[in-house]
Amino acid sequence: MNLLRISLVAVATIFFAVTAALATVTPHALFSDNMVLQQGFQTPVWGKAAPGEKVTVSIGTQRVSAVADKDGRWMVKLASLKPGGPYQMTIAGENNTITIKNILAGEVWVASGQSNMEYGLGGVTDSAKEIADANYPEIRVFTVKTVVSGMPLDDVSGKWEVCTPEVAGNFSAVGYLFARDLYKSIKMPVGLIHSAVSGTLAEAWTSVDALSKSPVLQPILTRYAKDCADYQQAVAEGKKPAPVDPSTQTTHPGGLFNGKIAPLIPYRIRGVVWWQGEYNSERCMQYKTLFPTLIHDWRVKWGQGDFPFLFVQLQNLDIQPQPNTAHYDEMREAQLYTWNTVPLTGMAMMVDAGDANNIHPPHKQVAAERLTRIARALVYGEKDLVYSGPIYRAMKVEGEKIRLNFDFLGGGLVSKSGDTLGSFVIAGADQKFVPAQAKIDGNTVVVWSPEVKTPVAVRYAWADNPTCTLYNKADLPASPFRTDDWPVNTTGKN
């Protein structure tokens, strides 16, 4: 009896093992019910199977096959889909078939960054109404579970959800509001992949190989290596309290790229919306290299060319988490530098719409509306739409005054402080800035002070929490700027 029982158990075990082995075809987590596929472009679909197994993907009239490689990876590429749906997809292996339902073809965007992108709709201005109105069956959202990894991962945890009030209430506020505003404008389905984590550094979202190629960014890796060595020493010495392993933290260089971005690649996307920078604001000069490196890194690894990368310029804030280390004026300059130097980027100003006492400004609708303006103009063909406030272009000294020229006039310059503009300062060669008088003169601004007879430089809204007075007729604020390149605050820190 014992031998018989053992034999029966063994047979059953072998049967179930063989059965499980036969049912081997699995798609990547992004290919699931309710998903949105990017319309108008060739679309990769991939997953795992037994090595050498033939996999066939069917959708609409398309039927495409591939054979899994020695590691069990397979990928097919579908021809471009027309906007709309719903579609149904089947993924068939030699022993099992998976059916994916309620698929739409439309526009797919990734929403990433730190807490202001992660922040839920329940905390925004008029949140009750926003949530109650969030009933959009053609908007779909996918939230990527947070994983920190030392190596690029193949897959993620998450699921596509149809946008309802119950879903939207816990979703990224900026992500949802951007998707909603875009949907209303372009009149086609929108898919939003949310992959953000609060309190994170840009280097965590950048691959280690990209960081290692830049001498400017090398100190990030050196500092991390020291942290790891210190941790190992503390463990060996049995220090109390128990030390924290740097490799498990969201500050780990490359850790969030590996866990939350790399696994999304090469899912076809239209572009990225991004809100981050607060936690890098004590290293603003370095950010001028780091942020463009991150954008280039994502684009190269995605292999879809220079997709649009739209980001929020840091908001105004009076209370800093670490006094005397965060310099939002310089960080805004670094972000402006990125916009000016990296192609197909867009910058939504929030310097006039933050909350001086809250690092998480509740009026997220402003950021979303301005991001959507940029997308409509740069991506969706609304060429005449003004999508930026005035951007400083050039200056000219005229006796005791300085005349400033701007791009993005938006129909003309506007003062929000009466006949004279506030928040301007001026300096001579001694680099001592004093409050200045400033007036709009046609499409220019003239700045002067009786205290500075020979002016050489002007700054506008150069503070963590400035008062914004200069706009264009599209009611978009001018970006803070300075005409000089003199050392300020954290210049040179890395």
C-alpha cells in the first residue's frame, strides 16, 4: 500500500508538472485586458514561452508568428492599428491560448517622476468633483508596482484599468488630468502608464551605464559605492541599529530605471510626461547634465527615436525640506537649459501656481493643462496654439537701462502688476543686485534702477518663491531667468 500510494503520488506529480510545462506561453504584463496600444505605429508584442516554441499573435485581420529563443523570449511586431476598438487579441502557443479583451488603439503616454507625479487625484483642488466626473471608458490607466533592482527586469506588476471614479481617485492626479484633457482634445483613446515614486532622485531613474559615461555624473556612482562599502562594514561589525542596505533604497542609482522603466521597453508609446527635480535641487549644476542624460538614455533604450518628453518646471515654494540646500531658482534654470538644448522636449511652468507652504501644490489641473497644451502643439499638430510663457532670448544695454527680448510672446507681453513689473533686479559689474523698475515696451521689457548707472545683468523671479508678474496674452507666465552666468548658491556641487 505504501509503495502504491507513493507511485500514485509520483504519477500525479509528474502529470501536473508536464501539464504546467505545456502551458508555457505568457505575455508581458502590459498585454492584458483593457490595454491601449499605440495607434499609427508598428507595435511590438512579447512574452515568454518554451525555448523553440512557436507563438502566434492575432488581432483584427492580422496574424503574426515568432519562435521563442533559447531563453524562452518571443516577440512579434504588429502593423499599425487605427484608433478605436474594442479589439480582441489571441496569443497562441503550441499548447495554450490566451485571449485579451477590450483593447483600444489610441495614444499611450508614460507618466513618471517623484511625488508630484505620484500624488493622487484625491488630494487636488475640487477633488470630489474631479473624482465624480472621472468616467471615461476610453481612458485606460496602468500603475507600475514599485521595485528597486540592481539589474534591468523583464516584467512588471500591474494591470490596465478602465477609468472610472473608483479607479481615478487613487491614480496619479497629473497623469489622469493630462490624459483627460488630451482625450477631450484629440478625440481618441488614451492609455496612461504611471511609473512614479515619491522622494526620488533623477539618477535612480537613469541606467548605470548612462551615468558611468559622464565625468560629471561619476560622483553619483562613487558616492553610492562608498555607501555600499560602509553598509557592508557596518554589517560585518554588527552595528546597532541595523544599517539600511543602499541597494534596496529608491536612491539607488539605476534602481528605479531597472525596476520600473526598463521592463516597459519596448512597449510602443507616444511620449513621456515628467515631474521631478525637488530631490536634486541641491545639485542643480549637475542636473544640467543629469536630466538630459536621463532623457537621452530612455530614448536610446526604447529604440523609438526622439519621442516627446514633456516636463514640469519646479513650482514656487517657501518652505524647504532641508533649509539652505534646496535652490529652486537654479533648478528651474537647469530645467530651462534642458528644454533649450534637448530636442522634442516641452516645459510646463508652475512657478505661479504652486503653494508656498506645500511642496505638493493641490492645483494639479494647471500643470496638466499646460502639459496638454504642449502636447497639442508639438505632437498633435495645433501649430498656432501658444504653449509657453515668455522665454528670455537676449539683452541689450541702452545707457542706464537694459532692454530684454523674448520668445513665445503669445500675442504680446502682459503685466500682472499694473504699469510696472515686479520681481526684476539689476546689477553692475560689482555683481550686487538691487530691486529694479521694469516696464513693457512693445514686445520687449526695459529694466533700470537709479542705483545702477552702468548695468550689465538682470534677473527675473530669481527666488524659491517669487511673485510672477510677466505673462503673455495666452495667460502663461514667463520662466524665471537671469542674463548673467555668475556663480550662485550651489554652482559646482555634484
